[in-house]
Amino acid sequence: MKLGFDGKRALQNFTGLGNYSRYILEILSAKFPQNQYLVYCPKKQITDRTKHLYRLKSVVLRFPESKALKSFWRSFGIIKDLQKDNVQLYHGLSNEIPFGISKAGIKSIVTIHDLIYIRFPQFYPLLDRKIYAFKFKFACKNADKIIAISEQTKKDIIQFFGIPANKIEVIYQNCSSIFSETKTETELLEIAAKYSLPSKYLLSVGSIETRKNLLLIVKSLTLIPTDIHLVVVGKETAYTKIVKDYIASQNLVNRVHFLKNIPFSELPGIYQLSEIFIYPSRFEGFGIPIIEALQSGVPVIAATGSCLEEAGGPDSRYIHPDNEKDLADTINFILGNPDEKHKMIESGKEYAKRFADEIIAGQLIELYQNTLRDA
């Protein structure tokens, strides 16, 4: 098969959408190198996180010939390039597809990550919501098939866009394989020293924004032993001031450590050194940091209310996103029961096997083949 992909996020985004795009290209190249994967990127960018994409088997990066109106090319002009390259099927990896692709006779699939902008509009500027509403709905209505990254996202697509269930396939994703590679004792000591990590800490990874609900973890610190610290890894937003003001008011400054711009290669070590990973987000499309924690051998506590149970499995623990006492009780229980903690770690690793690269890659290829077969 000759397959086309939206490559904007693969080269320009280094969080969720970018990680997903790179992951899909990596596993397809590794597991099914007999196909050709043409990745259409508005802008050339080579960084430590993207340079390997230029060397992947069967992957060819395509860029617009003109330097002007790159956003126009991605949404409209790309059609001519897809036709010239004889692309059989195009996969929009991040919630959108080019306009006019169906009229051009090219099959298309779109991955929808979440519809959080509809459920929590207060977290998004009005203009962004209008753009998302137009692009996401257009993609869902006009793509031949939709990939939802969780059952929760599938339900939302059906509820908010009125899409038939049989048009939507749930295909999960895995995290990078580096999270399942155990760091050596020397490597862990070097990472702990480099970032002045405390000897015992809870871990939070993700953008520090209102929806991610970091304040709940901070509040729970007042109800757990004082030798337990919190390490926070993530991009700061305006919400960070609210969190830091609370930290100061409760004399917790010495127990909360903020890290940012961490090299991706060192993040697994920060996971592996932690006692518990906590992800109290009010709503997610899936929750890939939970998979990173499970692969790293760290017990997980997450919030109820969206899809986090899908990511964490039956042996992770779940709390209400507004109940810091419940969170503190759960933290204290895990820390005080080594056998239970060990069980959570082993069960989490076993559960994470359902997200194995070969499974995800096989599901994608089967969907591509079936979509082309229905032509």
C-alpha cells in the first residue's frame, strides 16, 4: 500500500499529538516495512525528537514546493501532491483531513483524540473552539473511517457529532519503548543528582493547566507523611500561579519540585525513581502518561470521570477529582502496604501488554486494508 499521513505534528509538536504522530509512523515502519509511508509536512524541522523520522524504513517526508501559505497547502494544496504521488489512502493523525479529499477519489481516515473543547469550553478561547468545531466535525463527516483513541472518545463522537458507531474504530496507542527499559542504578543516581530529586516522591507529568488538576495532589500533601514530596514535570500555564500560591500558603514550598524542559531520554528515569504516579485530570482523550508509568513499573492513581480506567486497567486506583482526602488515603494505603504496591506494579505491566506495538500496528494495517477494500 502507498499511504499518506499528515506530518505537521510529527515534526512540530513535542507533546500528545506529536508523540502520537511519531509513534504511528515508527511502529508501521518497523512492523510493516513493505508499505510506503508518505508523510506530508508543512515545515522541515530536525531536532533530537524528530531526526530519526528521516531515517525510518519505507518512510518518505514530503514538503511543499512553495514556501508561501503552508497552512493552505496542508488543508487544500496537498490534494495535488497526493494525486501526483498516487496515494491510496490518507490518514489525518490529528483531528483533521484536507478539504476536497473525497472528491479527489482518495480514501481517508482521521484520528480523533478527544472532544474536550466541547465538554469543557471554559478551558479554550472562543476562536479555537470555533476552528476545532469546524475542522473536527468536517473530518468526522467526510472521512471514510474514524479512529477514536478510547471508548470514551468514541462515545463523544457519537453523542456530539451524530456519527454512526460502525464508522468508528477504537485503536489505542502505546508510549515510547524507552519507558519499558529499566535504567541502571548508576543512571538513576545521575538523574536524581542532576535534578536534586528527593528520596521519596509522588510524580505528576503533564501540562500544568486547570483541567489536569494538579492542585488536588498538592492539597493531599497536607494529609500524608512530610517525608513524601511531589515532583511535577510539565509546561507551566497561568494556572501554575494558583497552585504555587496554595503551596506557599500551606508552607509546602520545600516539598513540591517543579521541573521543565526535561530531555525525553531522561523522563523514564524520573518515573522509575518515583513512589506513585498520580494523574487526577478531570477529562482526557486517553491518558498516555499513565501508560508511561505502567511501563516504568510505577503504581498509578488516576481520576474517575473520563477514560483513565481504560489506560490504567483494573488494578490501578481511581479517585474523585475533587476529593483530596480520598487521594491522600489512597496514597497512604499504597505506601503503607508494600505487597499491594508490588501487585499494582506487576498487574500494571501485564495490563500494558494490550497496548503492544505489534497489536496497534496490526489493527491500523487491517483498518487501512478494509477501508481500501470497501472502495
